[in-house]
Amino acid sequence: MNKNNIIYLLIGVVIGGFAVFVFSGESISNHDEHSATEMVHSEEGDEHGHEGEEEGHSEAMNISDEVMKEFGIEVKIASEGKIAVHKDLTGEIVPNPYNVAHIVPRFAGIVKAVYKKMGDSIKKGDRIATIESNESLVSYDVTSSIDGTILEMHMTPGELIGDAQHIVMIANLNYVWAELNIYQQDLGKVKVGQNVEITSPHSKTVFKGKLFYISPIVDEATRTAVARVKLNNTRGTWKPGMFISGSVLTNYKTVKIAVPLNAVQMLNSQKVIFVSSDEGFTPQVVTLGMENSKLIEVIDGLHSGDKYVSKGAYTFKSEILKESFGGDHGH
């Protein structure tokens, strides 16, 4: 082989090797790009899958009429309502001072006999005690001037009496007063004639009455005025000194949508109402406004005419939570 042929052969080998290198690089590059594309599609698929899982909690739920009846679930149509505005006050039960008698023995002397004790019921004219006068040495009876209950009495046989410390206090407790404390900032809201509900932690009884009096002055020590309500106490429920609460109806506000408090549930840190549609019940996030102990205003998320779960909404919430932990609600 001559010298020229060897040179041509070497040039051909170099060119062939370069071509192989170039085409191999393109193949690797295409393979990498294809793998990257598959990875992107795979990640996107995973993301869509997670989104589907999250949105699964918002799917409509179907519960049979039998189950709804069993759990006391009720559905209402959203509409406007009146929300009562209340002012909550505290106070205590006191005797009606016009039905309280303070009986003082007329003459100083020695107590010969005592016929009643503190807490006893007593009728007008009943004997309370017999006292022998120091001046005349004649005995006389101390009697009650009203029907009622003996609240205070300081007499024992043989005791020498003759001053105001030995007053007998009798009160007719068939009607008592609820005295409520009103702070200065609330004086413009609480007025005579307003309806009020009186309750006590010591009793399940709820008394509904009206304010008949508000004091014209403010106590210098407590900076409160006093409001009074007359209570029928023929059953003896309201005892003087008992702590009470009073919810005074001060105003009404008409709102476009009002629902019972229990219709609103917390789900995934959001306040929701379960709304009915052809597909079933879905949790609808809502914006809320003013409320009282029974109703709450819905500003956004529920519209007039919508059907919603007004009672038993907690059952729907429980079903969703159960599903999120792997259960099912095949009702």
C-alpha cells in the first residue's frame, strides 16, 4: 500500500468515528428528553390524582330518608329572618320590700315563750312570742302583721329584749323581684317595658317578664344602675339572695338569610352549611354575620330558596370525617 492510500484510509476512519459519535449523542439526548417528558407527565398525573382526592370531600352525599328520620335530620328553605338582639345582665333575687314586715316588740321585757322559728310560714295574727313587760309585769303577745315567711328572728325564752336588734322580719315571697345590674354604657339600650328572660344556675326554670323599673341614679361604688322584674314565686323557686342572669331583648334586626346556629359546622377549619341539590348534600363554605343564642345571619354562601340542613348537620360532618379516615357512608 502506497503512502497516499494510507493517508486516505486514516482520514476515512476519523470521519467515520466522528459521525458515530454525533449520532450516538443525538440518540442519548433524545432518550433523555423522552424520559424527562415521561417524568413530567407522571408528576402531572400525580398532582391531578391528589387534587381528585382533595376534591373528593366536596362530592355530594346521599342519605336515605330513613336515616334522616332516624337521626332527626331536617331540611329547610333559606329565607330572611329576624334576629333578636339581647343584652345579658346579672343580679340577684330580693324580696318585694312592699311585702316585708319588720315587727318590733312594743315594750322591753323578758321573753317567756317563742312559738315560731326562722323559716316558718306564718299567717297574719299568728303568735310569734310572749313577752313579760318590765314596766307592768304583764305579758303580751307579739303577732304577725302579714302572711309570709319568717326571714329573721332573734328571740329565745328568758332573753331580755328591748331594742331594734330583736326585730322579727317577715316577708311574703309569693312575688319577688329580680334586681339586675346595668353598666353605664348599656343604659341607653335597656329600657322599661322590654322583655327579659330570668334564669339561674341553680334551677332549670326560665321566667319571662318585663322590666318595670330602672333606677334614676348610678351606684357610686359599682357604677351600675338597677333594673327590676317582678317574678311569680308561688312555687318557691326564686329564693332571696339567689344569683341570676337576665337576657333583655333590646332590638330586632331583619336579615336576608338567617339559619339555626347548629346548621353551621366547622369542616377543615371552615364554616360550612350542608346544601341540598339534585346530586345530594354538599358542604358550602359560608360567611356569617350577627348572631344570638338561636339564630345566625348568613351573608354569603347560602341564597334565598336554597334547601339546607337546619337540624342534624353534625351527622353529615361526621360522615365526611369518617370517609376521610378510610370509612364509607354507604347509606
